[in-house]
Amino acid sequence: MGTKYTVSNAGVVTLTNDLIVDTNVLKVDTTNNRVGIGTASPSTTLHADGGTTGGIRLSNGATSTVV
């Protein structure tokens, strides 16, 4: 199988395959250059799925908006 990741002296981790956290919490699709939050199959560059009760909060420190 070989090495799937490297760690530099500066602590930078480089992955050669997808990163998957708890099935569908976070998915980095290295083949298609996509990131999914709340989905195991991101269909766009950044795909966030809050489900039926969740949302996406955008914040700049002073104000925030839920979409």
C-alpha cells in the first residue's frame, strides 16, 4: 500500500488520498477537488448539507447569518 501521508518538520500534513471524518461529517475528495461537510459525496467545490434541522452559519466575528 505504501505511505498515504507525510508530515513535514513544520507540522504540515500532506495526504495523497481522500480525507474522511466519521463517514459524512467531513469529506475531502482529492480526485474531484471537492470538500463536503455533512455529506460523503460532495457535488460542488464546497458542499455543505445541514440536513433537515441544520443550517450553515456565516460569521465575521461581529455578526453572523444562518443560511
